[in-house]
Amino acid sequence: MTRVPRPLLLLPALALLAACGQGEPSGQAASGENPPAPPTAAAPTSAAPAGLDPCTLLTSAERSTAGLTSVGEPKAIGSARTCDWTEPGTFGLAISVDESKGLADLRTEKKTARQVKVGAREALKVADPKADDGTCAVLLGAGESASVQIDVSNTNFTGTEAACARADKVAGLVEPKLP
């Protein structure tokens, strides 16, 4: 049985999860067939999140709410600043701030990405419930040329619905802090 590849946008989260046990940095790959349609409404502001530290986007109490027990580790994935959390044997979570790509610039597979709202902000949710591979991403617009990506990967690579519930929760916590 041949599996259809997941959106390459989720590879950073999977690479981060795999790299956690190996102590090696990971790279970013973001590609796909066609870019999604531009959001129908503008983000609350057009300012980019210059200098926004992804590791400060969750308070200690919010990390606990999201099921995280430790402080995240700063990393760079391509040009994006990333904070990576790993809950051994359970899941990995990465928040990336990309100041060079707005929501309309992100490339995802049409069949796995759908437009959603997080708070008043346009967003994309990228997941493949049929594959049930335990991965989910919520991509938030942060101005016209920036975005924040929340990637969740379950360690056992099953439970896409649970991964999306966690990604939705974290996106709801992060969204009000964005410009």
C-alpha cells in the first residue's frame, strides 16, 4: 500500500521530533503543489512580528494547559525562528515565526489544508485525518508578510484528531499575542 506524502510543511515538526533523540539540528522543507487561496479577510494588523520570540509565546501556565512540562528549546528552521518542546514518548510541539512568508505565501497541499479562523485571525489547518499519522499544523497569518506556525506530532504517529486538538489549543493561546 502506497501512502500519499504529507504536506512538506509538517516536515519541520517531524524532523524536530526525530532530532530530539539524536541531538542534531533539523532543516526546513516547505513545498507543495499549489499555494492556498489568499485569506478572505486581512489579519488584525499588517505589522510583521519583528523580533517575536516563539519561546515566549506560551507562559508557564499555558504550557501546562497544552500538556507541556518543560521550557522550549530555541532553534532555527531555515529563516524561521522556532521553539521546540518535546514530551518524551508522547508528542512534540514546535512554534515557528516566519517573517518572510505571510499566510497567502505558504504552500500546502489543497487536500489537507483548510481555511479556519483562530480568534479574529485567518488561519490554515493542515492535517490528513484519513492518514491518521498523528500530525497537525495550524498556520496563523501575522501581518501581510509573516506567519506563525504551530506544528504538533504525536510520537506514535497516530491520533491526528488529538494532534489537531492540541494544535488548536496552542493556536488559541498564541493568537492574541501576535501583532
